[in-house]
Amino acid sequence: MSTAIVLFRRDLRLADNPALAAACAAHAQVLPVYVHAPGEDGAWPAGAASRWWLHHSLAALDAQLRTQHATLHLRQGDTLGQLRELIRHSGAGAVYWNRLYEPASIARDTRIKSALREEGVEVHSHNAALWCEPWTIATQQGDPYRVFTPYWRNLRPQLPSSEPLPEPALPGWRVLPGGLPLEALGLLPRIPWDAGLAGAWQPGEHGAHGQLEIFADDAIGDYAHARDLPARQGTSRLSPHLHAGEISPRQIHAELDRRARGMDARRRPDIEPYLRELGWREFAHHLLFHFPQTPTDNFNPRFAVFRWEPRDAAALERWQRGRTGIPLVDAGMRELWHTGWMHNRVRMVAASFLTKNLRQHWQHGARWFWDTLVDADLANNTLGWQWVAGCGADAAPYFRVFNPVTQAKKFDPDGIYLRRWLPELADAATALLHEPWKDPALLMRSGYPAPMVDLAVSRQDALDAYKRRD
């Protein structure tokens, strides 16, 4: 009776899971396994918010497996060593997993695959996270893309048209010794700061599909406009589910396309703007695969000599805590701290303020986002920060400095978002809400801080510094 191990990582779902489907089709027994090995993530072990999400996502996956009379076998430590031990106990002749694309993960998986195959164990890896593998999209010269628009023009016709895989029926399995309780992984915070996350999210495959249904019902029809409005639920909020692998881009595409085709042409939503946003996610992984140094090094080598301001711990703390005195920046940073997420437009504004108005190195911001975002993804995080800082692929030009006041007036004109996250300014007149420093009495009464920099002066200083970068 053949037995296979299915190694779950960031593919915490049963449906449209190619590794799980292949194992169930080829073997009489399947052992679902998760090995917690943060030391194998190189310089980027999961941050606190991601660990919180992982705990609840693993619990949700185990609950789903139990409906099929199976359980998720948890281990901790060196992945190869744990797999070898499981193979000895179970007699498994094959190991299946879905591929990851971070540099440390690629190196680890290559090493494990080689070692197990030398020991006579079959190893099968699959693509579960992306529409297309990062190495399959190339320019006519065979080079990786560096600009998104031509990349998307190439990728868009290649989006998979096949239906996502259904949830497989698991064949027989048996309990093995050595499994750990979920709490033993130590993923949850010791000090309970996570109430805001628990109130904002439902990790797990069911939570992912519930969020997709909300998006498809309520927001996709106005996505191109509403995605820029932080006071509205105009975005999909699927990014943490995608990062954990609780839902696949193929499932999202198939569901949105099915709904669109089933509607009258006059009411049919345009799903292309959202698919393009998922295309940016693919582009981020394309860049990370081909340029694995970019989480720490500037993509544009001309920025190697750019003079950032020395690390200012006090300024960074004010930015992190939402106490910069710039309302849109502070609202976004407080939303991030409370919910583990920040609206994408506000992310750009907050990142621009840090890297251009304060001229702090983009890596300081990337590290903070990495620890506090529930959707912290190395590829997306790197692309986003380097794009705003002006040193990345397809980057915003150096002379683009987001004006937080202009952005707030345009995208939160009534101050709904600002009032939600800045309660001390909730009673301020809208005319002052975006620029409270214009009324010193308001600052005195509310306790809201004065701006830590003059936006116009710091913008010009940034432009002068960027011009001198050569």
C-alpha cells in the first residue's frame, strides 16, 4: 500500500491544491504534514502578524482535514530531518509539495529534493501560488522583464483557462507519533495585542472564499474607482489569503470570470483592473526570482551611492506609531498597527513620506511592514518599497513625492477614514482635518502632534538629494 507525504507550506487549502490532488490520485495513503522551520527562511522569518495568521490558518486547515477523518501532522525543526523521520515511521515512498519562490526557499527545497531522491524517495513539486511560473515569462530576447506593462501584455493571454481543481477525497491515513499540538509552535503573541486582527480577519480557506464572495458581490463592479478610497471596502482584501495560500489566483480569476459571463452585458463588471492588480503580484515574484538580491539591494544600481539620511530612531518610532502629525500617514499607520493591514493607496503615501520627506532608507519601512502586515510577502513588499523609493523596477520617478494632504483631500474628501483612525481629530471641521496644524488651538485641544517636517521644504530637499544621486 503506497503512502505519500504532502508537505504543506504557504498553500493552506484543500481545493485547487496541485500537490495534494496529485498525491491523492497516485497513492493509497496520504499524510498531511506541516513543518515549522523559521530558521530556514534566511533573513526573513515570518513577522509577528504573519505568525498570528499562520496559527489560525493551520487550525482552519486541520479542521477541514478532520471533516475527512484526517488531521494535520505538525512538526518543528529541520525540514529534511523531520521528513526523513516521517518517512521511516510511515513507510512513505513519495513527498509532494507546492513550490515557493523566495531565494532561501528555493535553496532549501533544491537541497531537500536532491537528498531525498538520492535516498530513493520520489519528490514531486507543483505550482499552486501563481498563474505562471516566474521563469516562463520572458522578453523576445529571453531576458526577464523589468517593466510591468510589457510583462502584463505577455502574461495576460497566458492566464490559465482550465477550471480550478476540486477538493480531493483523501485516501486512508494513520496517526503517527511525534506530532505537536499547534500551541507548541509558539505562533501567537505572549502579550495579547491581537484583538484588532481577530476582529478584522477570518484566516483559512473558508474565510478566503467568504471574502472573495463579498468582493464579487459588492465591490468588483466599481473596483477601478473604489480601490483608491480608503474609507470604502473597495479592495478585495484577499492579499493575506493569497499569501497564506488559502486561495489561488486561478480560483479568483475563475470565480470572477464565471460571474461576469453569467450577467447581462449591460451590467457585466469589468474585471480587468483587478486582474491587472493580481498581475502586479505575479510581476513581483518574477522580479524576486530573477533578481534575488533585491530584498536588501537597490534594483537600480545607480542608487548604490544615494545618500539617505542616517537612521533616526525617534523619527522612525513616530512614523511607526502614527504620530508624525500628517493625518493620512498617521491614519494608515494606526490602521496597520490595529488590523495588520493598510489600504494600498495609503501604503504608498506612508512609504513616500518615510523615504522622501524623512529620507529614511526604504529598508527600515520594509522591515516594519514585514513585521506588522498580515499579508507580508517578500516579493510584494520588496517591489512596493523600491517602487515608492524610486530605486526599483518600473519605479515611480524620483520627482514623484506623494503629497499626503492632496491625497487625503482627493481620496478621503469628507475625512471618514481620517476620523476613523484619528479619534482625537474626529470633531475637527473637515477644512482643518486634512491640515490640523493650521489651527494651533486644535492641536493643543486634541493632543494631536504638530508635523514633524514641513511637507514643502522636505519635498524640495528630497528632490535635490535625488538629483545628486549620480
